[in-house]
Amino acid sequence: MTNARGPSSETFEETTGSDACVCSIGNATEHYVTGILGLVATLVVGLQVYPWLQSIADTMSYLGSTWLVFSFAAIWLVCWIALEVAWEWRAGRVHLP
């Protein structure tokens, strides 16, 4: 391997075993499906909490729309992560304590 300073004799080894990452995605389709299901869950939850979010947004004159967008993005992220972990746990690839 060469770099900007010249040839190097360093070798890189991948670690395997119990310290390996458990978050690798085996199938991208599963990841996309959980993202879409998270979006659907966000729409369902968002419709239920929208009046409450709107009342908070009304108190902020300039940042009201930013608050709504951030809230829906946060709800989607939480739903997506929860569904992803549940899917991986159900598939037996993640062992929760």
C-alpha cells in the first residue's frame, strides 16, 4: 500500500467475533420496508397529535413551521428505529439485554 509519504508495510485486519457490529444490514429491502412503515406510522401518529403540535407552533411566531417539520421528522426517526430494531430482533439478528 502506498500513501503520500511512500510505501507502507502496514497490514489491516478486520475484527470478527463478539465485538463485531450488530447493525449491518443483510438485506436493503428490509431497511426500506421499515422506513416506509415508519413513515406510515408517522402519518397515523402525526394526525393524532397534530392539534397539539399546532397549538405549540402558534406560540412561536417565526419558528412555528420549523417546529412542525422537526416534530414530524423526529417522530419518523423514532418510529423507523423502533421498527428496525423490532424487525432485526424478530429475525434473530439482534439480541436485546
